[in-house]
Amino acid sequence: MGQHQTYDIRRQQILVGALKAFSEKGYLGASNRDIAQAAGINSTALLYHYFANKEDLFQAVIRENLPPIQIGEQIDILKTQPVPEALTFIGMSIIQAMTKPQTSTLIRLLLSEALRQTEVTLAMYEAGSVHVLAFLYDYFDYLMNNQQIKTADLGVTVRCFLGPFIGYLLTDKLLAVPDENAPEMSLLVEMAVSIFLAGMAYEA
């Protein structure tokens, strides 16, 4: 095994352990010893062979487990698709990206930490939200300019589109609220897209 490969494996080992330690004790509560123990390494000093400090490690954990949702590079393709199909793809992509096990663990951590630390909110934004918002602003602006949906405030439009998906992620995935009527993911996306397009006066 090469030196570079060994470095990558150990770095990934630390990231997995750090996510576990941060999730159990919070960013401020998790000590270097906690992180090293969770990562299965003997030396706390070794952590900073890979990361400059605890904040750098925390940022790396966010980047590793909250990747930008990969839809932005597909905007030219999506603009050629029927709008209902494109929005269904976007909705499914957002939910699937945010419900991966490690990502869900990270989001629970970030939500609790964000109440105490504004820099955590900024890190969440820079790691994922900014890319999704930029894409949706671009896409809905395109649809409005081409008169495929009615003209409306972009900020409001984007949040009305995202609202059902964020609600679903919070109640059904992150908090796992008991509800015998909880919908299946694809059905929720289909209905949310249909209601959104009706409100935006879309006509096929």
C-alpha cells in the first residue's frame, strides 16, 4: 500500500471518528481524546498531522458528509426536459442526498450546534445550501423568462418549492415522527411538484 493511500485511509478514519464524537458530545464537548478514541488511534497529536486544528477537522467533517447536491452541472439538460419531470428529479435528488445515513447524522449535529454557533450555520450554507439555491434561482428564472411558469419573486418561489422537502426531511427522516399516514418518498415528491406547478400556473 502506497504512502498516499495510507494517508487517505487514516484521514478518512479520523473523519468517521470525529463525526461519531461530535454527534455524541457536540462540537464543543468532544475533546481531542474523544475524537482519537472514536477514530481508533492512540495519539491525539496525530489528529493535527492531518488537520490544522479542531475547527479545521469539523469543517472537513461537514464537507465530507454534506456534499453539494449534484444537480447544478445538469441545468442545461434539465432546461430541455418537461418541467414536471425536471422538478421531480430535483426533488428526489435533494431528499436522496440528505437521507444518506452519515449525512443524516451530520445534519442532526449541525442543527443542534447551529443554535449556539453562527459559524456552523455558515459552514452548512457554504457546504451545500448555497449551491442548491444558486441552481434553483437560475432554473426558476429561466422558466419565468420563458413564460413556462408565472413571474414571481425568486426567493419566495424557491422556498415554496423546497418547503415540502425540508418538512419531509425533518419530520419523517431526521426526527422520525411516528405517523401511520407518513407518505412514501416518491409519492410526496410527485404531489409536492404537482401542487407547486398548479400554484405557479404551469400548463403542459
